[in-house]
Amino acid sequence: MGIFKDDDVKDELMDGLDDANVDKDLLSQIFADDGSGDSDLEKALGEETDDLDDDLDALLSEIENIEESAKESAEKDAAKKAEEDAEKADKSAKKEGKKKKADKPEKAAEDMESKQADGSLTIISSGTTINGGITSDGDLNVAGTVNGDIEAKGKVSLAGAVMGSVIAADIELDTPRLEGSLNSEGNISISEDTVIIGDVTGQSARVSGAIKGSIDINGLVVLESTAVIKGDINAKTIQIDEGAIMDGRCVLSYSGRDIDDVFAEKK
């Protein structure tokens, strides 16, 4: 690209230098405009622009990589925190569960002491043998041996040996063997290692042990997987878990529905 594009200016300058000791050919070359300068400049600018574009693309790519890494790191941190929170909640729940389990015996002991103090609980301790029947106006816990019938207005809990029948508001048996009938206005619970030789009558019953006799329950009877029954069951509802053994009939006479009416011919 020539220094001057205006030809008049260039001619005036050349005329003014006629008397000077200046190489006009050199000046002509200086002022010459063959278009190559513009081409070289444009080429240089183009190359520089391409380099800037490449640098910008590289910078944007690096920024995207940084953002992606930051996102992945944040997701990992969030997942880790959620896992830690879940573990803390699980540990807290287990700790609370253990505390509640530990509190139950203490509360039961406190309730027992309170009932003993006000006379609403009678305890037949282990090692004690009573030959004859027992009557109680409150709750009765039997850990010893009773050779006779038991009647209580409250709950009867048996862990000792009893040779006789039991009548109570609620009955809970964890005794090896009882030969006699059970009669309750409420619930009857028979543990897995308990054997009953006699009839059972009550409002509801949960059986894990063995019964040889008839069962007459006005509500729900639950035979758990370890239950063994030799006798008929008459109830409102019966639940028999897998593994339970029964040798007898099941009749739902307290269900409140006329079974014969189901099969009667409709007119």
C-alpha cells in the first residue's frame, strides 16, 4: 500500500524534490501502490482473528469443563450428605427404639410396684406353692405353683405351674403346662412354649402354643405359625398363619351372616 493515494499530492512532492539530491526511483517505489500491502495486512489481520477465535473457543471449552466439574462435584456432595443424613436418622431411630425397649421393663416394674402399693396387684412369687383356689379383686401374677382354680377381676399373668381353671378379665399365659379351662371377658394370649389341656373361651385370642380342647371366641382368633390345635374353633374371625397345625373344625358362627341364606333358592 502506498503512503499517499492522492496523485496530486504525490506529484507536488516529487516536483519539489527535483533539485534535491534524492533518488526518485526509490521514492517511486515508496509511493508505488501495487495493492500488495492491503493484501498482506488483511492476511495478517485474518490470521490474528483466527488465532483469537481459537483462543476464545478454547477458553469457552475450559469454562464449560469447569462448570461441568463443579456440577458433578455439587451432585456428589449432595448425594453424600443425603446418605449421611439417612444414616444419622437410622441410627437415631435405632437408638430411640432401643431406649423405648429399655424403658418398657422399667415402666412395667414401676407399674407393678404402684399396683402392689395400692393393693390392686397380687404376686405369687417363684418358689411359693398354694394348694387351693385363689380369688383376687385386682390383677394377679403367678410365678409359683397353684394347685387349684384362679379367679380375678383384673388381668392374670401366669408364668408358674397351675393345676386348675382360670377366670379373669384378661389372661396371659407363659407357663409350661396348664390343665384346666380358660375363661376371659377380654383377650387371651398363649405363648409358644405353653400347653393347655382344656377349653378356651374369650372375647379374642392369640395362640402361639398348643391347645387340646375347644376354642370359643366371640371375636378374632389368631393362630400363629407355632400354634398346634386339637379341637374345634368357633369364632367371628379366624386368622391362621402359615405353619400352624389344626385338627378340628372351624365355624364362624359369630360372623353375623346367615350362611344357609346364601345357599337358599332365590324366588
